[in-house]
Amino acid sequence: MDLLERINQDLKAAMKQKDQYRLEALRAIKSELLLLKTAEGSQGQITEAQALKVLQKMVKQRKEAAELYKSKGRDNLAEQELMQAKVIEEYLPEQLSPQQLENELKKIIEQVGAKSIRDMGKVMAVATKQFAGRADNKLIADTVKKLLNQ
């Protein structure tokens, strides 16, 4: 089943259940995907990789907004953002744990032959492709730095 079809079905279910947080998050996902689908040069098609990238961006935005709200003492708004992020994450592949990520990155570093922080670009090129949708790029970069500085 296509991601957009799945979201439409879940949107209908959320409307019937009157689940406001889920409804807002699903509408936001649908909106972003439709914008991507109708963007210039997309020919009305969305690849899985493009959809995952959009969903990751949305989760990141929600989490950053929640942090900002918490720092300003707006816990109710922070909670809403985190609830929406949780709903959006349901449509992403299962995320790698920090330990799994570190183990996989060690293999990539060995495979690429990286010795120092100067080789980080080579490692990141392989890692971002391999972990697309399964790990945040910032987390990947931080872990690679840590491993290459040892």
C-alpha cells in the first residue's frame, strides 16, 4: 500500500475516533507529501526516499519546537509537538539504537579505510545512504566523530 493511501485511511480513522493530535499530525504529513508530489520537476510521483526525508524533517521540526516551548515554559505546547512527532514516527522505519548505529558505523569505517577525522566525509557518504530513514544524520555525524577521534 502506498504511503499516501495509508495516511488517508489513518486520517479517516482518526476523524471517526475524534483524535485531535493524531488528526493534526496526519493532516500535516498529507500536506507535506502533496506539496512534494506537486512540486516542480516531481512529475506527480514521490519516491520512498523522498517521503522518508520529509517525514524525518517533520519529526525533527516537532522535536526542536518542543525543546523551544519547554525552554520558554510552555509545557502544554511542547507536549502537543511531541505527540505529533510520535505519530509521524509511526510512518518511519524502526530507528537504530545508538549501540546498533555505533556497531554498523565501525564496519563502515573499516570498509572505507578511514583513519582520521579527515576521512569523515567518506564515511558519512556511505552511512547516510545506508541508514536513510533509520537514523538521524546529526546522530550519525556525532557518532562518526567520536569513533574517528579514538
